Amino acid sequence: MRFGPRKTSALVACCALGLIMSVQFASGKKKDKANPADAQMDDQKRAVHVLNRLTFGPRAGDVQQVMSIGVDKWIDLQLHPEKIDDSAFDARLAPFRTLRMDTKEIVQNFPPPELIRQVMNGKQPMPSDPTKRAIYQAQIERLEEKEQRKQDAASAAPTASADGRDAASASTDTTGTQNNAGDAEAARRREDRLYAELDADRLLDLPPDQRMKEIIKMPPEEQHSLAASLKGQKAEDFIEGMNAKQKEALMSLNNPQQVVTGELMQAKLLRAIYSERQLDEVMTDFWLNHFNVFVGKGPDRYFITSYERDVIRPHVLGKFEDLLVATAKSPAMLFYLDNWMSVGPNSDVARGIPPHPVRPMRRRYPYPPLHPQAGKGKRPSGLNENYGRELMELHTLGVNGGYTQKDVTEVARVFTGWTIERPRQGGGFKFEERMHDRGDKIVLGHRIKDNGEKEGRDVLHLLAHHPSTAKFICTKLATRFVSDNPPPALVDRMTQTFLKKDGDIREVLRTMFHSPEFWAPDVYRAKVKTPLEFVASAVRATAADVTDATPLVRQLNNLGMPLYGMQPPTGYSMKADAWVNSSALLGRMNFALALAGGKIKGIQVDTARVLGADSPLTDSPQVLARLENSFLGGDVSRQTHDTITEELDDPQVAQRKLDDPARSPNVGAIAGLILGSPEFQRR
């Protein structure tokens, strides 16, 4: 591609800023020599620092607010989120009904393919509620259509003919037939789309309530076609005025599972952007990453809503052991690491011992099926060590925590029987005695007596209070809040607090926040933001009003950090080297320019609030100075400032014509360049 002589200034500036940042990272340089850190942080820098580390980034006016309260008092308030009124933010989450449902409700209201198939085959009843019934019928229609296409493809597949010709020869005879069938199918789909678009136009003229009633009356195939035709602006117009339940129902006609994950992901971003309980949100993100589960693994897309709400959030500032036990019993974790299928080699199930009493005349199997595949002639698999290994390596002791492979096997034996009751239907934790491995176990030199479910509690207690666990957890916390390579002295003090205070996370954080290492000048703006931190901080800095967070979810996918989307149990890295490369930096700059320029749907930037000016600013250098102060607290390097300043006379930034010198500067372009700067990408 050739660029003309009038290459956009935004592209030039992006390249220049990216080069500055790449050089800084490569050299380990954190600050421009013309703007060195003070020997001791002044009050404003203390406020900026604490906002960068304990929140998802400062908003306009936050620095002044923290300074007026006092940094130490503000930290103490964030350590006690129950004292912070967050009712204004709660109203933003009100439309997302799935966030308040238990897993069984979610499965019933937004059925997965397994449940749809059971209803289609008569193994589960069709819902009586008209709206639910419409959702199920539309999905049955979708499933039947998919299976029909498979059958058509199979019947049209080339086979050897009766006279012995090979498949290739037979294939030649069927080519015309296949083409004709394909043409007919394509024509039918075009016709369906046309009628769906006409239906959508007709329904748009109706009031929202009447619109939904008409949709429910439609045949399933028309409902499915209509839902599939609603895209972009037409979809936004169509749901305008509908209540939360109606919007969810309409989206569910096309893809019920997407409603569940969509609301979950939007809520996570909205919390990071708008919640006043910012440390609570930062810690929720930290523990979700530490106890990682993957939204793309089967039923986990249904379990994660409860996992975050009922397992992680209540314990983020509490005792580590309570959090560890809650995650161990969570269906999301049990399914993700396959422990729900783990069967002890010395268990009743492995030895084929039926339950007592046996009622052969009333049971189809020697014992009741424990899992979906048991009814298909299959038994649960044998001992699974996934959870035992990750429990010690990633959740507690750390890779160098002093455990052996023998310990992994013994811990796996301990947790046999920790399973899920009807996982495909959203069931909860269940201890199944018949899957549990009999006999004593030896874990880290400690004898765990044969005692059923209590064995697991004993092991979790042992691990939660182990010195290696204390050091591992404190190192991760210090890495998140202080430095990619946290000072050993700080980690040691935090570890002592962890052990002395029975794993009290709040007290460990308090020790860290009041340590000199946390306030050392060389850690100021030394941490690189993850994509989530970058996106949330940019929206917060621009005082943007987010009416639809879905585009931000897509931006995180583009930046390499899909929400709940890390497949390995390690979670996402908190260190700079995982996120700093030329492609990633360019992606961040493109997002910054799009956000500040008002190019992202569903997000409106409040430039007036960001500038804080009583009258419009007509001079680009004034705008630049105001935005540098608003976004960066004035902490901008000479290199970055000069790079952006060079672009201010360009018409595409200044928006000035020779015959119209009074025209106001392009605030969005200037703001985007600052958001894409190396300084803003650090916290």
C-alpha cells in the first residue's frame, strides 16, 4: 500500500510514540532524564500513584478528591468496600438479569444445546411460559436445520457406484445434483432473509410490548430468521424501549448462550470503569486470574456467573483459606480441571460395588448414573491429577513450593468424590462417597486419615497455612501492586503478616500499602497496564458514558486479552514482557484514537468534563497542556510532549484552515495521542 504525501498525522504520531515506548522498554528506561522522579513523592504524586495501583485508573477530579480525603484515609476506605456507597453504579447492572440468577435458572432461561436436544427428543418438557417456549422452539428449529444440512451433505457424498466405478467417477455424476441443491438452498436462505427484513421493518412501527407479542406468535423458523437478521443499527433500533427481559429474550432467539456470556463480560468492564469500590474490583480481577477458569469449556460458560458472584467476590479481602475452600467446591473449578470426573482406584465405583440397598427391578443400571455419559454405557474415568497439580503449583505452594509428584497423586486421591450434581443442568457441589478413594494418604509428610470429604478440608487447611503458600501469594500480590520484580524485603514482611494473621488478605494488603517499597520513586509509573487495565483506564480518564460495553469486549479480544478467555490455568501474565511488542502497542494506539475520536459505538466521551474549561479552548497547545494534566497528572516526558507538539500544526489535528484560524482544535485527536503515549500505558 502506498501512502500519499498527506499521510495522517495520527499515523505518524503513533509510529513515533510507539518507537519511544519500544526504546524505553528495551533499555529498561522508565522516565525521561528531563523529567526525573522526585527523591520523595509529593502529595499529588502519592495520590496519582495510589489511584494507578488500587484502581483501574484515575478519573477527572479523582486526584483532588484523594488529596482532600488524605491518601492514607482513602486507602483505608478502599480496604473496607462495605463502607462505600455504590448504589449509583448498581443501577447500571440492573438490566443484566443473569447476574442475579443461580446457575440452574440461567440454564433453564438460556438453554444450552444439550437441554434443547433433550426437549426435542421428549426427555425434558417444553416450558409453558410463552417467551421461554419461543426461545426453545427457535433453538430446536436451529438444531433441526443443522442436522438436516449434515444429512444432506452425507447423502450427497460421492460413493462407489454399483458397476464398480471409483468414488471420483461417481463424484462427477453427483456434481450437478449437488450444485443444484446448493443453489436451491442459497435461494431459500435469500428468501428467508428478505422476509425477515420485511418483518423487522413492519415490527419496528409497533410499540415495544406489542412488538414482542408479535414475535412470540411467529412460527419458530420465522423467529430464528428474524433474530439472525437483526444486526448493527437495526438491532439497536429494534430493542429500543424494550425492558431487560424482552431484550434478553430477543437475543436468545438467536443464541441463548451468548446472552449469558455477553452480560457477564459487559458487567466486568462496567464494574472496572464505574464502581466506586475500585480496590474490591481490582482484587476480584486478581483472584479470578489466580484461580483461573475458562469460559469456553462446556458448561463453564454457565457456571462462571455464580463463580465470580458467590465464590470469588465474597472472599477477595477475607481469609485466604475461605477463598481456597470456596474455589475447590465450585462447579466452575471442578469442571474446568476435570476433578468432577476423578474416581479413586480403590473406590466403590472403580471396584463395581453397587450402592445399598440395590433395587434391580426399579433401576436400569447396577447403580444410579453419576454423570451424563454413565447412561450411555460409559463409566467415569479414573484418577485425574489436574486439580491436585494446579492446586499446589498455581493456587498455593508455587512451582518451587517443595511438593513432589507423589504429593500430586496423593492430593488427587484426597479430592476424589468432589464432584458436581447434574453438571449439564447447572447443579452444585456434591461429595460422592462411592467415587472417593479409600485409605490414608500422605501429603507433604502429613498423614491424612481416611475420612471422606473432610480429607479435602484438611489438605486445604494444610496448604493455606504453609509458609510456601504465604510467600507465593504475597509475591504475586507484590507483583500486581508494586513491581514486576518485587523487593524480597517487602515480600518477606507481607509473608510474615500472612502467617501471623491467619491468611487475612486485607491485612497483607495493608502491610504492602504502608511499606516504603510501595512508595519508592522508582516504582512510580513503572508497571505496564494489561489490556484490561489500559481499556478501562482510558474510558475512565475520558469520562466516557458507556451505554453498550460490547464493543469494549471486542477491543479486548483484539488486544489479546479476551475476558474469562485464558485457556491454560496459569491465567494472564501481570508482567510487561507479556504485553509489550510493536503489534500490541499499535493496537492500543488505534483503540485510543478511536475512543477519543468518538468512533466506538455505544461510548460517548465527555470532552468538556475532561478539559474542565469554562469556555472553549481555541489553541491546540492549551488543549494539549490541559489533557496532559488531566490524563497524566502532568507526568509527561519531553520526548512524548515534543512528538505530539510537532503534530499540532497539522490541519488534521488542529482542524484549521488558512482562511479560518479561529476554528477549534481537534480535542479527540490530541486526547487519543496522549492516551496512546508510553506514560499513559504505565501505571
